[in-house]
Amino acid sequence: MSKPLVSIIIPTYNSEKTLAKCLESIKNQTYRNIEVIVIDKRSKDKTMGIARNFEAKILQIDAKERSEQLNFGVKIASGEYIYRVDSDFILEPRVVEEAVRKCKVDGFDAVCVHNTSDSSVSFWAKVRKLERDCYAGDELNVAARFLRKRVFEKVGGFDERLVAAEDYDLHNRLLRHGFKVGYVKAKEIHIGEPRNLLEIARKHYYYGRTVKGFLVTNPGRGLLQISPLRRALIRNRKNFAKHPVLTIGFFVYQIVRYFAAGLGSLVSKVRE
């Protein structure tokens, strides 16, 4: 198999706590023909210094949200393939190799990489891992982040008007255009998991304020993707039965999550 260049685009903003681990996992990939592009939103911490230590290509822009950072990164990318990696994820060593093979050999246009959670972060991270692992191989609650650059450009890239679920939105457009999406076994691991309920509430309150745009552009499928009643959870209900304490935590998490998002949505409507 030839070794086409893969451009990994990482949007950052005050990412010093996780960026080094993220970049180290990219450095340790079994696939070597990679360029790393860090698009920073004027961080005020040590993010830039960490990126320089790993010899990444670094640009700072005055972006409003990460979609704008990602689109800018793709514009300057030289790779045949682009891979969106958030700064609080680490990659298993074979992720890029498997993704390239899935496209190059098996003929897929884009690839979904299952993301799980680092359960060592907190109790709530364990809860999130229980939930996330239910979505492995699911056709609805996944989003392709590795894809051919020409395909990314064909569907118009990330919608810069969106803050919440911009990855779902891109994935949905890939499907509407008829592109072929595959899956790999290697995983991404989210290390930026919440440590307490307040962090969960703040995050989803913010998303709730901005989710309307996603639902407007993704009626039907979009509603299923953000609904608390998901087929993948029902299909994997035996996993919850094995972990009763985490299951209780899951229900608490969901109550806080959707209450905060609903409050954020309500506040947004009132302000309008």
C-alpha cells in the first residue's frame, strides 16, 4: 500500500492540560506519513509551547468556534486525507494506519473511529465510558472524522454557524451525498472527561443555547442523534445490567445533561 499524506487538524484553545498526550499519541502512530496542523484560537496558557515541542505546524486565528478553526486547517493542509482530532483525545497506535487502509484498499470515502472515555479520570468518566461504548459500530450516533480531503471540500466542510453537533452535521451531509463511510477497530480515547456534575451542566447549557441551528439543518435524523432515547442504548441494555452503580450514575448524568441543555435552549429563545 502506498503511503499518502494524512493531515491531522487539531483545534486548540487553552489546551495545555491534554495537548501533550494528544500529540504524543500521534507521534506514536504506526503510520508515519503525517503532518500535524494545530489551529489555535489565541490561547493564553502553554498550548503554543507544547505544540512547538512536537514540531507541529502552528497557526493562530481569531476564530469564534472550532468549526472555523478546522475549516482553516483543511485549507492549508497538504494531505490527501484529513483527520480531525480534538486536543483532549489520544489515539491508539494503529488508528491512522487502519483508516488509510480502509479508504485506500477498501474504497471508503470516510471513516468513523470509535471514541471511548478514559475511565480513570473520574466516576463520571466511567459513566461516560459505559454510554460511549454502546455506540461502537452504531450507524446513528457516530461521526466520521477521517476522510478524503476532496470529499470534505465536496460537502462544504464544517458548518461554521454550528457550535453543537457540528460533527454529526458533517457526517449527515456525507450520507446525503452518497459517500461510503466505514469503521475501524482502533479507537480514540477521550481524556478530557468531566470530573463533576457542575462541569457537565456548564458544557451542556452552552450546547443547549446553540443546538437549534443543528436541528434546523438536520430535521429528523438530527433529533434522533441528540435524543436521550437512543436505540444503541436499548440494544446494549445488558451492559447496564452488569454495572448497577454506573447505571444509576448514567441516569443522574442524563438528567443533569438534558436539564442544562433545555435551560440553555430556553434562555436562547428568551433572548431572541
